[in-house]
Amino acid sequence: MKIAGFKKQSLIDYPGNISSVIFTQGCNFRCGYCHNPNLVLPKKFEKCYDEEELFSYWKKYHHLLDAVCITGGEPCIHKDLPEFIHKIKQMGLKVKLDSNGTNPNMLKYLIKNQLIDFIAMDIKHVLELNYYNSSVGQTLSQQNFNHVLKSINLIEESEIEHEFRTTVAKGLHTIEQIKSLKDKFKTFYTIQNFKSGITLNENHNFEAWTNEELTEMCL
């Protein structure tokens, strides 16, 4: 696994659990509003952690943790993800996975083999290819978009805890579009506001929504 970021303890990444968070290196999307370009753009890649360093920490402090959250980048592009998770589960820790849903075969394997306890899938836009492609840097083929749709169905039909979430940005989404996603995913849907600052596309035209506008989206 290529792991470029490590947060030893978090109280917010896995609701109700104390977790470590790892950030995998590499992604097959190029979302302009992404605030982790160092995990996405090869020219910005930094040195990765030695896996043994992480497992040594978890073995020493597993009694103070409930879980490990695996985010990115996109974790599911790494073929050794199942083996990595299996080693975590052997320590008695739960696993939460963040994914963009482009590898449904990986998700199916992880779910079938009870390797994940919670999955959060990013929904980039309304479920139409043109809109979705505009969110991910025009990197999405029809086949890969079908993979995204398949992952949504797979997660909805699974019995594991899950959520669908969208980073909402003014200039990319409309309030009506986000409302339509909320209507589709019901209580399993959350939104997070766009953050200004370091982003993958430095020349973006995105803005954060006001609190009033965010409230309207959730009505």
C-alpha cells in the first residue's frame, strides 16, 4: 500500500469511534476542488510511510483505538488493499473505507469477505455522465460511470453501515441538484462545504456556500 498520510487518532472520522486515519497515495479522479493535491498529482507525491511503522503503532495502542479509517486519494486503486485490511482486522479493529466507487469489484470483495464495517462513498454530482464528468476533471468514461452506479447499488444492497456524501461547491453544483441527491439517498446522505485554500485546480471558480444556503439544501 502506498500510504502518504497518517493521523494517529481522530474522534470525527468514524462517528462514535476513536480511529486512526491513513491517506493512500494516488487517485483516478482529478476533482478541481480537491484539497489533497499531494495525494493525487504524481508531481506532488511525497515519501510514503513504511507499513511496519503503522502496524507497530496499532499493535502498541490498539487498546486505545476502535478502528482505522482508510481514505485517499482513492484506496481501491491499490490491489493489496484487502490484504492490508485483513491485517488490521486481525488486531480486532474495525475498518471504515472512503471511496469514489470506481472499482465495484473491489468493494464487492471487501463486503463479501466482511473486511469493512463502514463505507463512505463520494457522490461527485447528480448521476448523469456529463455533470459527473465535469466534477472529476473529465476523467470519466461511460464504462467507469457505470462502475460508479454499480457501486452505489452494491452499497445500498449491503448490510454494512454506509453513507453517501458530496462536497458542495458554488460554481459547480446548484441547490436544486443537491436537493435531488438528498431525495435519492435520504438519511444516508450528507454534504460537506467546499474549502478554499490549497486545491488541485489553483484557477478554479468555486466558492463555499453560506450557512443559509446549506440549510436550504437540507430542507
